[in-house]
Amino acid sequence: MRRVTATITGAGEDAARVPELLDDFARAHRLDADAVADMQVALDEILSNILVNGFADGRPHRIDVTLAVERDRLTAEVEDDCAPFDPFTVPPPDVGSALMDRRVGGLGVHFVRSLMNDVRYARVDGRNRLVLTKLLAVEDGGDGVA
């Protein structure tokens, strides 16, 4: 397994490094562009939510993002030291009713879950840990490349 980690402390330029890091990682490992695009969108949503909601208390926080690739999967592990937040407690959005009648919130989590093949949450050692997994297209004899 190959991996790389970035740390975000809340500064805007910190968060802007993650898409670049994923692009560089994807190029280095010749990853499937569609899978990488889905991971980019999911990470953007997750990191935006943490920066807006988790950092709202005005205290310094740290987010660690670890990207890893195995033969058939790309994973992103996002850990933060913000208040506990389990995205699986967010009720699914009502996507069937008119936009004006819908409750605010929950659509981002729904969107992330629909883009990823697997999403797991745990509270570990006082930190939120979210693991996003996207399956990769694998060519015969390949190593996670498409």
C-alpha cells in the first residue's frame, strides 16, 4: 500500500493543498480519473463541513488527511480533533419533495455516501475518523491503474 498525509490547521491555503495532493498522488500512481474526481468532490464536502462546523468554536484544531492506494481501491482517512460528529446520525435528506419544502442540511453527507463505495466513521482517541473508500478500475495484471 502506498500512502501520503497532509495536515490542515484551518488556514485556507492548508485546505487548498488537499486537492493538489490528491491530483499529484493520482498521477504518480496512474489512478482512474473518474474515481479520483469522485474522491475530490467527497473530500471537498467533508473538509468544508469540518472547517465550517468543527472550527466554529474558535479554538485551534487539526485535520489529518491520509490518502492510500491498494490494488483495487483508493482510500482517504480524515481525522480531526473537533467535537464528536457521526455523519451517520444525520437523517437522510428528503430528495423527493420540492426544494422549498426540504429541511436544510444532510445533502452533503448523502452526496458523499453516494459517490463512495464505502464510508465508515469512528471516534478514536478523542478524534473523529472518517474513512472514504472508492473502488478503482483495475486492468488485468495492473496495480490499481486504469
